Amino acid sequence: MSGVTQETAVNTGRIARVFIYLVLLLFALFYLLPLYVMAVNSVKPLAEITGGNMLALPKILTFEPWRQAWSTAQIGVEPTGLKPYFLNSILMVVPAVLISTVVGALNGYVLTKWRFKYDTVIFGLMLFSCFIPFQTVLIPMAMVLGKLGLAGTVSGLVLVHVVYGIGFTTLYYRNYYASFPTELVRAAMIDGAGFFRIFWRIMLPVSGPITVVSVIWQFTNIWNDFLFGVSFGGTSQPMTVALNNLVQSSTGVKEYNVHFAGAILAALPTLFVYIVAGRYFVRGLMAGSVKG
């Protein structure tokens, strides 16, 4: 009887596992459906979209919408597209992510291993900055950029995103370093190691998981930002603003295939980052949640 009971339990477990996988598959298909619609319709002629089923596969495969979205879409009277704005986004994202990550790591190191008076107050103020809505800093930030001569430049956008991102990166590194043994830092001090040597030789080598979290978070937020780009970009607007201009430029018949292609082009960098390093994101968050 025990053998029969055990076999029944095994079969029940297999059925439950198959059911769970089916449910997860349905959810995955549901969430991937918009991406499928975008991808399929981005390689269709416009006539197939307006006069057919958007879920159907293309009868005529064409990559002309992609070419138009990238380089020859008409906005106003001047030919433009996403291509010139892609470089603006790269020049904005890369330094902003690097600077905010390095500064956040230094802040987390100082706030956990070099305690000083009012350190908790300073951390609380930096934590508070994470909850400030974008809209409330538009006018003050515009005044600061104007006084610095950075309004309408990529450098100005880098400064904006660094300032706004330091609170998040500091939070990540502070919580991560709080679980790191302080005794190792004190031992290094006794051996004569200074501030930056301890940070470079001891703290940074063990910061891989939280660095991945910081980079992914900052890259995604900065690349997908629209409000700061349209407010402070001027002639150096990022790709998200160009995508909005591309969609709004269509008069009469909407070129949905071009819009879909442009949306995929704008999303490809963040999609690539998550595919390459997404599995480390949750690990890094869990590693930084032990203490804090």
C-alpha cells in the first residue's frame, strides 16, 4: 500500500508541475503578445495593417518601415529619424550610468564603513531624494542648467540624470556594504591602507552583484526617460523624444508599421541589457537585502 501511495503522490506532483508550467506559459504568452504585434506589423506594408488582421503573419515581408524609422521618416519638412538621436542617448546614458554608479558606491562605502556625525541624517536626505517626483525639479533644474551654460546639451542631461540617480545607487550600495564585515576594513586600516586603497582593493572586488543592479536600474531609467529629455534636451534630445516626434509627425494616415519599428529600435538597448545581465539583477537585490 505504501508503494501505491508513493506512486500516487509522485503522479500528483507531476500533474501539479505540468499545470503550473502551463499557467506560466499562458502568462508569458500574454505578456509577450504586444511585442509580437509590434514585431509582426513592423515588417508589413501599411495596407496589410489597415485592411487586415494585426495578429496575422505578413503576406509580404518588407523592412522598409525599419529603414524609414531609422533614417528617413519625415518630421515637418526635414528628413530625419531615430539615427541621429541614438548617438545622443548613448552619449547621455554611458557617462551618467558610470558616474552615478561610482558616486553611489563611494557614498555607500562612506556611510557604512566610515561613520561620522549625522551620517544617518545625510543618508535619510539622500533616500528622500528617491521619492521626489520628476515634475517638481523641472524649474529648479532648468535654472541651474541655465546658470551653468548646460541647457539644451547632452552634458546637461548627463548632470540631471547623475543628480537624480545618486539617491538610488547610494541606497543600493549602502544596504549591500552594510552586510560586509567591518572587521576587514579595520584590519586594513591597521595595516596602513588608506581610504581609496580600501575601497579599490577590498570593497569593489566584492561589489559585482550590486553593481549589476545599479547599472541595469540606471541604464533602464535613463534610456527610457522622456520628461527630462524633452524638457532639457533642446537640440540634443534623446531617442525617446525622437520616437514621440516620429509618432506625432504622421498626418492623415498613421504609418503604424514605421511607428512599431521605431518603438522596437528604441527598446532594443534595454532589452539587450536585460537579456545579457537580467539574471543577475534579482541576485544582486537579494544580496543587498540581508542588512540595511
